[in-house]
Amino acid sequence: MKRRISDEQLVELVEAAIFVADKPLSRKQLKETVLQDITVSDARLRQALTTLSEHYQTRGVKLVEVGTGYRFQACASLSPWLSNLWQEKAPKYSRATLETLALIAYRQPITRGEIEQVRGVTVSSNIIKSLLERQWIKVVGYKEVPGKPALYATTKQFLDYFSLNGLDMLPELPSQQGEKLDQMLDDPSVREPSE
């Protein structure tokens, strides 16, 4: 038999669960774990999350929704002071890696050949391998052209790492750049390398 708890208790329980979790928690995961023995509607859970989010608006920590669920994270404005707490330096990525990742994020699904067409240079296998190993991209299919090149797209881990709830949260490209990319990708002279 499922128990009932007050709205305040629900907020406390959800807050504690998200706080101690080692990864973001979705509403579904909350309901299937810490709330499995408690009567909680979807609307009530959403309200508890909204209450928590509002509570943390004026704090140094925020409740944010990313691709795989909810997590607490420090405000970006505090990172200059908090960075001294991290022993490891964040990895530096080459311009080629970041350009490749940006093209995949903005134009997914996209093939390696299409990325090369836009960048004007060959994409190193190590770049694709690195992005796959970090689980920021994945193969989502194969293009129906000779050689059947892999189609790449971003993952929920990409969204989590960059604190995005969805791809619609990516900054907009200036219209000229977006149009130029579209023209280059629509160019029939794009040749797919054999993969």
C-alpha cells in the first residue's frame, strides 16, 4: 500500500534525492526509486520541482534540468572562485574537435563527409573516436548513399555536460552562418569518404 506525504515532505525528499544522486535524476527515476512507495501524481511532482527551483533562485546553487534529468549545480557566475577547489584542470579541446562537435550539434544527423565539406579539411579519426568515447556523440544510422557513411548526432551526455535541457537551448547561429552551412551541406558535390 502506498503512503501519502505532505507537499513539504515531498519537496524535502526530492531535494535530498537529487542532492545525493551521482547523476541527474528524471521524474520517472524519482518515481521509480525514492517515491515508489508514495502516492505522487506527475503534476504534484512537477510542482515540487518548481518549488525547489524557485527556492534556489537566489542561492549559489541552482536546480537545473538537463538532458537526462534534474541536478544541482553551482551558479556559473561563481566559477572563478570555485575553480580553486578542483584538482583536475578541465581538458582542453582542439579547435578541430570543437568545430566538429558544433557541426554535429547544429546539423545532426550529419556524416563525416558533410563535416569535412563544411570545414574544408579531413576530420581526423581520433576526433570522432574521442567524441564517441566521451559519449557526446553516437551513430544514429547510415546514409543511403554508396559506402553508407555513419550519421552522427549528439547524446544526452552531451546535453548534461554543457548544461542543456535540449538542443533548442543551443545559442542561435547568426542567419548568414546558418544559411552558408545549409548551402554547403546541400551542395551535390559533397563526396562521402568510404568509412
